[in-house]
Amino acid sequence: MLKVEIDPGSGFCGGVIRAITKAEDYLATHSRLYSLGAIVHNEAELSRLRERGLITVEGLADVPSGETVLIRAHGEPPSTYEQASGRSLEVIDCSCPVVLQLQKSIREAYARLHSEGVHGQVIIFGRVGHAEVLGLLGQVDGDALVVENSAMLMDAMDSLDFSQPMEIFSQTTKSPSEYAQICAMLRERGARLTVHDTICAQVARRHQSLAAFAGEHDVIIFVSGASSSNGKVLSDLCRSFNPRTYVIGGIEEINPAWFNDQDRVGICGATSTPKWLLESVASYLTRWP
């Protein structure tokens, strides 16, 4: 029989909980609500909310005039709010407070780096095309360098002006260790670099606790949506401490060949993975023949 344990730190982060709660509250008295992009990067949770009336759209053009649109925790650029106002759309703003503070900090940094006689560089460590990163770029009209990893930074090094100051920010859900590596690479090249600690504290703590959790179990089942950026980062972290780490979206993807009798199995997930899904996977494995 397998010995199954759910990571106590896994499940929705505060920003996602807040967004989903607001959506559910609205849908309790309304038949539909439009979400600008997926409210959470988890297919199972999206399906549950879709049944309640949540309609996911890719752009405001897909929302009929006079309707209500939800801005998810990832945040949006200023242009989104302007467009919504111009189309008479009601807005439920669920931007995570951590993301809003990051947006403000980037605007302020850009103003400093482009004051009289200064032509500095804003750098964002994040996934190209990610909703949060697009919202950050929108704060400075796209005038920032986005790097996903050390290889991308190396490719961009020759285009950087190291005679000017630089300020670097991280997407809130990125790896603290990878962010430190990116910053170290810039400093090694002599950058006059100001580093902003913008990784969500809840996410940073999860990195620390998840590393220990992965090492304490024979097998790790990591439950995550395929499009979750945070899920990719955290599952890679688990695999670095436990090579028997397997990523699934749901019970139907579990392979019996992964387990031996009496294995200690750890169940964990991304900041976009609901607790109910973790619990259903654990319940299924607990009944394993």
C-alpha cells in the first residue's frame, strides 16, 4: 500500500484565491462573467468555473458592451483599463496587490532611469509573453528588456550599455535561485545594478519548503495545468531533489509503473492548483490496490 501525503503549502496562492472568490461571489447573483484571460492556469478549475458562468476571452473586443469583465491576478497594462472605459465595461479588478506594487515600482524606476542625462535600462526576469510580464511592460510602453533565463541574458549582453545604471525586477512567481544567478551575471559584467526583491514572499517560501518535501518522499506527483509558468518552475525544482517526480493534470494521467509497494508518495502542485484537485489525487492513490 502506498503512503500518501499532501504538501501542506501547496494550493492556490492568495492572489488566485481572491480572484476566484470575487468571481464566485459575482456569479452567485449573475448568469455570466467575462474573464480577460484564464483566471487560473488549471484546466480542471477552469472547467468548474465555466459551469458556473465564467466565460474566458482573449481580448476586450470579445466582451459585449455593457457587460462585466474580470481582470485576473496577473494584472494588466494601463491601456486595458482605458479600453474598458471606452467600451462602457464594468471592471472587477482582481490584480494581485503584490503585482500592483511591482507595476508601481517599475514605473518609478523607469522615471529615475530616464531623468535628465540618464539613459538607463529596466530589466525584467520573466517568461516572454506571460500575462504578468505583459502587464509590467505596459507600465513603461514596452521599453524594458525581458529575459527568461541565463542563455537569453547572454544573448542580450552586447546590446546593453553598461555605462548607464540598470534596475532589475522579477516576475512574482519565478525561481529565487535563478533570479540570483541572473543578477550575478550582470554584476560580473560590471553593471551598476539595483536589484528589486519582487518575487512573491509566499512563492519564495514555497520553493524552500517544497525542496524539503520532495526529498522526504520516494515519489512526487506534481499536479499542475499545462500552461502554468509557476508549475513548470516548481516541478523542475521538485525533480532536482527527487528524480521520481511526475507531472499530471489529473487522475487519468497517473501511470501505475511509477510506483512500488510501500512507496512514500508526496502530492504537491503549483500556485494555480486547487486544493480539491490535490485531495482527489491523494484519495485515488490512497485506494491504490
